[in-house]
Amino acid sequence: MKLNRIEYEGPEGTPLVIVHGLFGSARNWTAIAKRLAAARPVVAVDLRNHGDSPWDRAHGYEEMAADLGEVVADLGGKADILGHSMGGKVAMVFALAQPDAVRRLIVADIAPVAYEHTQIGYVEAMQGLDLSGLTRRSEADRRLAASVPEPGVRAFLLQSLVLGEGEPSWKLNLDVLGAEMPRIMGFPEVEGRFEGPVLFLRGGASDYVQDSHAEAIRALFPQAEIAALAGAGHWLHAEQPQAFAEAVNAFLSR
């Protein structure tokens, strides 16, 4: 599948591909991508069923990793990969399936494990949002507050709401994301290991990557380093963009 991508020119070198998380998009990463492009070419992608990429009835990690493989092939066959949350799982599955295509891997606040919680509530909240007569994002925010009380989460979700271009619509395939939620929250059975350099960068205030996950991480990524951004939660790149970019730059520039 041909993914939508946003490219940022930088000095010659190994390109960095940024893979967003669930309900996100390439545009969410604009500020970080511009910082990182000071040292290298950067490409941010929209995963299938997100942003401006095509929709499909399948939304598993095997399919998304294959999509990512097409992007890397177009970039010359080798890249550094940075993935956050669901995008981190895509990046891990891709590195395990095509290890020769990855120079360095950065996984932001996710582990190669299945999670018990679910994000289906947000899918249902977006599906239930009354889009009739909507012309302003502030009104959409007011309506969504009934089912999503956290202002920061609403602001994030509403970045995928299209207004002012005909009837309001979502740039998310909500029906498929809801149906595929068990696969999204899981992690596929995979073989092999990625022997290259890997940084697992977690939010110090997040519970997504726990000490108990270290064994699963190093079973697949024996060279993995695990580091934390103090005080940051799951959206560590948005909460502490400068510290996040500095950690990524330091790892990629070794």
C-alpha cells in the first residue's frame, strides 16, 4: 500500500522514517521532524486507515510493516526508524521481518507485548460525535467533551477531524480501527531477532513500558537500551519535544 508521506530535507545521510501512533498522523510530528531534519533527511508517514493514506479492512502489524517496507524501499532500501506507541510496534515488526533494511531503531513508549487495556472508548466517542452543522473545532470540542473529558486527548483526536471541506468527516477509518482493536492492542507471534542498535525511550511517568517487559524486549532486540524521559507520559514527544529530539539525535548520531 502506498502510504502518504511528508518529507523534510536534511543533510545527506541515512533517512529517518517516523511512524505515528493510533489516531495520529504524520502532521502530528511536524515540530519534531523539523528538529531532526537538521542532521538528516526525515520522512513522516501516515499509516493505513489514518491521515491521507488509503483505507483497508486489515489493520494488523504484519500489513502495516509491509506498508512501511515499501516506504523504505523507495528511500533506497535502508533507513533509521522511529515509531511511537502503535507505530513503535509497526517499527519493531518491520525490523524483525527486514533487519537488513534498518540501521537504527527507536521505539517510543511501547513494548513488544500485548496490552490488556483498550482504546475502543475513543473510537466509540468519535463515532458518536454529532457532526451535523459543525463548522468550528471549538464546537466539536464542546460536543466531544461529554464522552472525552480530558482536554489534551480531545485536542489530539480532533486533529483528525476535517472541517470546511464539505461535510465534516474523520481522517480515521473508525469502523476498521474498532474492529481491529484486539490486533492493535496485541503483538504478533514473530520469529527472529534484530541485532542492530535499538533505543526504547519511555515516558518516566508512563506505565506502558515496565521493568517486567525487559525480558521480552531483549529476547527480540538483544542490543536494546532502555531509557526514560523523566516526568513525561505516554505522549513524551509532545510533552517534552526538546528533550525527546535531543535523545533521538544523540542515539542516531553515535
